[in-house]
Amino acid sequence: MSYGGSSVGISAGPDGIPGSLDDTHDAQGGGVADSVHWFRRSDNNPVIIDGTAIDIDTYSRSVTSNLPVGHSWAANANRRVAESLGAPFTQAVMYSRIDALQRLTGLTADEVNMVRMARTGRDRMAGTTDDYTVSLGYVADCGGADIVVQFRSLGPITPLAGCNSRVELSFSQNPLFAQHYSLVPAPGSSTLEIVVNDFYDWETADDIFFDSFESGDSSAWSARVP
């Protein structure tokens, strides 16, 4: 993923796999486009979870100074990249097509690590006072909640889900320097509302994820195998 790139300046590189470590993203007018994807500085591997602390010291977005030697772009965890890195049948939701009736029930390494990166807060350092916490759960009353996920009929030909929100830059209003992007409520609303189309069967009797994401318990995440 990149910002300010040229549509004709994106190449899958010698391996022919889009989203892998040898891609190139040229900016409009030349140069290198700005990466908007965080990658592990040590190995640029998006399918690894280990004991490494996730923060600005171990992750970066700069493809011009922090990539490992021989890499040209930040690898993402789409299905083909994951398979090439020894993790078949693994894909991050953000980078892969999801077909009808397909169900993803676990968080991949890339998703877990990005949740942890988001939790580092404004200073992007883990373990400091501005860190965020994440906890999801099924409750009867959503009064006062910052984010509300609700089921409502959107009909058979509309998207599976929608969002009454917009994306804003956090901490900087210049895209070139923004370190965070945030979903915020639509004008006139104080709550971020995510609507899931109840026309489809979502099988919500059990936890959607099997790795304690709903409860905010991340103790097992560091031992997760993609």
C-alpha cells in the first residue's frame, strides 16, 4: 500500500507476487511513493508472531531507510505472499479477496501485530501511559459506547456491512507526516456505528474469533502460529 503513487509505477517485482518484498511503487513525477504499511524492520515478514515488542523501534513505514538489505517494499500478508513465506492457507483480511460464504475465524500475525501497533498510542512506544486498550464483547446495552456494532437489514444486493463514519488523519493533518488514521463518527453523531447486514447468516452464537480478541486477552497472541 502506498500514498501518492502512480498507477503505472507499481510493479510486482521479479517474483511476480503483488504485495511482496521486491515490489516497487513509484510516486507521481518520479521517486518512491510513501508507504502506508507498517513492516518488521528485522525481516519484513508479515506472517511471524514472536516475543518482539511491537512499536516504533521494531516496526517502520519507511521503505527508503528501514527495509532489510535487498528488499524494495513492505511485504503484506495477502494469500500468495503468505504461502511464499511458508504459511499456506493464511491471509490477512485487509489484503485478500473474501468470497461469498467464506468465514475467517482467527487473527493472522499481521492483524495481531497491527492491533498491537495501534495500541501504542501517540508516541508509538509500547508500555507508555498513552497506550490504548482493546476489548470487544456482546452486550445488551450499548449506551455510552464509542463504537457500536449492530445488525440491521441492508437487503440482499447491498454490501455485507457498512460504516456510519469517515477516516481522518490523527495527530497530523498532512498525509506525508500522519502516523495514524482514525475512524470517526459521521457529522452530527457521537458514536461510531458499524452496521452488519442481517440478511445473511453470520453464525454469531459463538465468538467470531478463537483467540480471545473479543475479551481483550492477548496473552496467547505471542504464541500464535500463522
